[in-house]
Amino acid sequence: MVADVLVIGAGVVGCATARRFALAGARVILLEKGADILSGASKANSAILHTGFDAPPDSLELACMQAGYAEYLDIRERFNLPVVETGAMVVAWTPEEQASLPAIADQAVKNGVRDIRRIGPADIRAREPFLAESAREAVLVPREHVIDPWSPFLAYMIQAQALGAEFHFLTQVTGGQFDGETWQVETNRGPFKARSIINCAGIFGDRIEEALLGDTHFSIHPRKGQFVVFDKLAARFLKTIILPVPTERTKGVVLCRTAFGNVLVGPTAEEQEDRLRITTDETALQALIARAVEMVPALQGMGVTATYAGLRPASDKKHYRIRVEKDRHWITLGGIRSTGLTASLGIAAHALELYRTLGHGEDKALQPVADPPVFPVRNLAEDRPRDWSARGNGGIVCHCELVTRREVEEALSGPLPAGDYGGLRRRTRCGMGRCQGFNCQAQVARMSEGRLRIPMTLGEVKP
């Protein structure tokens, strides 16, 4: 088959892009070198649905974030996707930070987020009584919310698959040639042909450009972010996303509830050269815990459920790195950092508009699908009923996270089955609780035997 579009990378941007092109009537092939979707940088994020209040004004990033936000809200009920309506506060803890709040508020209004407001200590306490008294002032952003960071992209891919998209995992791109009409992409699993390529390779986006185009227009500088996840008891002390006053380099450390009933603090921002090895270190994690306690003193002594780290595909410049090569039928969607979760649907729509400029001719015009199928995914969020409370679920497999046998079986059997233990965890939450799989991992390993692209290894722990 010669596809219309070959997408490289199954992170949040690749999944959203594959879906958008399948909905537009394109024949889509997606290649992912990992064993499952979201197996790279996308698996580790703070799961915040951003309004774009602090994005660069008039930027592509802002446009994509707001388009993505709107589309997510439009489709979420059909796909059974959660939104935990927390709101957010950008909190100033020092006089210097407080002096920055008027500019943050002004920028939000310029960006079309006009429901923000500045609030003083009394209103901060009324909203968050457990927040430290050193909070001086805040900008309240009512429509910043928390979502499930993984289920939406499973839903998008299932829909794309139903529309004919092909997915190939454990498939690493090694090279390729373009003959003026068609790309032939070489991989460890043989060649694939397509009329156009969309590079969504994240951390390796610059290297994919170099391998296939012979040059690259940007360079990735991996930025590690470490996170700490507090036990579920911590959730009673926090309702609102607590955002820091950002710096030129980073948005800073966030404290927020998760859709799964915990409290999250992070990320750090650490430059590193290695694009594969992601480690946590005790010093950084203790600093995150100390910062969380500084903001919410009631978290002192609170148990920690998990720690993890992820890499963001930071580039040599802060803005999105979009490249269009019309003569070579090529689009790069690169340098998508912390806003990618929210912006992914908007980026995908933008990619489709760019594709229409590549000059394939009227005979290659796409015909959008009139009535696309929708496949709701199981709810994993704590603010709505979950499968453990329903009949016929087969009993509880993971007691920490109340994951049922039916949920595990569904994740293993399709329609887009998990490819490894990490993918199984992201589809079900199994092994993500206080014991980190100590009590359920052996049973899950037996259930998954012969059914994963990469078999489980006992003792394995992945985000």
C-alpha cells in the first residue's frame, strides 16, 4: 500500500495527527519505535488542560492550544473522557513575583482568556484553606483543568484504526528516499511507502529530519522533569492547580490534584544529553517534596505513592518548530513541549492545513469521513464511576487502584491492545498505586503471558 500520509511517532502529537488525517479521508500509516502509544516523552506529563493564558501572544502555540482545548471539550463526552474542573491559581509568594502578576493578567486578557481575575490573601484562603499563609496574591484562571493524560490518545487511535489507519510498533526508521512523488521509508521491519511524511518523533525529531532530509532545521536539547505523586489522602488538602510565576526558562513547579485521586508536584527542569536514559534522584525528589510542603504545610509527612521522570523535547528555541518542505512532501511538527497535551488536537488540525499546501493535485484531494465511528473508552478518573463498582467485572486485580480483571482483559485484547507493561498500566492504572505492583504484578504477568509485544519482567516498574 502507498499511504497518503506516513506519521512517524505515536506520542500525543502523532496520535492526534493520525486521527485527524484518518477523519479527513487519508490513508494513514503510523510508525512507532516503542511497543505502544505514548511510550516516549508523552507518557510523563502533568495532565493539565491549558487555556493558553500565558502562551506567547499571537503565536502558533496559542492558536493550537486554544483550538485543542475547544475540540477536547467538544468531543470528550462522546469518547467518555474526563475533565476534573479544578481551575488554577498563579500564586505569588514573594514581592518580586507579586510584581509580575499584572503582566500575567494582561497577557491572559490579550490571549482571549478574559475570565481571569486577581485575588488577594482572603480569597486565596477561601478557595484553598490549606495553602501556606505566605501566599501574597494570585491570578485565578477558572478554566484550567486536569484530565486523564493517556485515555484520550487511546480513543483517538482506536477511531483512526477503525477508519483504516495502520499502526506499526517496534518499528524504527533508519532512512528513506523520495523520488519526487513517493517516499520509501526504510525501517528495521522493512520499507513503507507514502506520498507525504509527517515527522512527530518528539525527542528524536531532529534526527529523523537528518536521516531522511539530509539536514535539520532545529536541534533537540532533552529536558528532564522529575515528579512526585503523593498518596490519595493528600487530595483533601488541595482543590485548585497551584501554578508558579514562570521564568524565562521554565514554567516551574506545579502542585495539583490528578484525575486519579492523588496529588502531583513537579516537574524539575534539568538539561541532559542522553535521549534514552531517564532517572530520578533523591536530592531532586526531596526538593520537590519540600516545595510541596512549603506550599501546603499539611502535606508534611504525607506518604508518596510514586516518583517518576520524563523528557521534554525542548529545542534550541522556545517556539514550536514547524517545517514544511513542499517539494519533498514533508512536514515536521517539532519542539512541542509541555503544552503538547492540550495543543495536540490543534496541532493536528494545523498539520492538515499545511498538508493541503503540499501540491498533491486535485486527484489526490481528501474526502472527509461523513459519519466517523466513536468508541468510548473506560473511565479511569476518580470523579466518576469506575468498573470496580459495576457488576460482572471479574473481581479486583490491583487493589491499590481498584483495577478489575475485566479492565485488564480488555486492555490486553483490543481493539488496540497494550504492547507492553507500561501501556497496560496507562490503560488501566494497574500497578500504579501505593505498592507499585508488588501485590498484583505476578497475576498481571500471568494474564498477559504471550499477549504483549514486549513480555513483562517481574519487578518491572514504568510510568
